[in-house]
Amino acid sequence: MWKEFVADSPSALLPDFSYSGYHHGEKAIPEIKGPVFNVVDYGAVPNNGKNASAAIQAAVDACEAAGVCVVFFQTVPSSSMMTK
């Protein structure tokens, strides 16, 4: 992207990612309080091409039953989980 911008700078657009992330990078990510429910622990498998909706819902349901918690999507760079 940078090479294209430099080569054609008068008409090229360079995306501004300076405000990406949690609260646009202006606030620190809060500490996790309460249990963490990893969707992988409920059967979701990154990059397997199969629908992970049931596993994700199971993690959400367990989280809801616990009260305050976090549903964590364990992924690696360039990974995905399919849903309906």
C-alpha cells in the first residue's frame, strides 16, 4: 500500500488507522474481571470451514449464566470462524 501511495501520491489514498482499536486507541484496554469463556473450549475451530455458531452460542450461554465475564475468540493471524 505504501509503495502505491508513494508512486501515485497526488491521487492515491492512504488509509488512516490511527483511531483503530479499543476506544480509538484513546483508552487503555480494561483488565478482565470474571471468567473468560474461550469459544475454542466449546468446539469452535478456526479455519476449518465449518459453522461455529453452536460453539459460539454455547460460550455465550455459559458466560451469561456466570454473570460478568468475557467471551474470547481465540484466533491466530489470518484466521476466521464461520457463522450462519
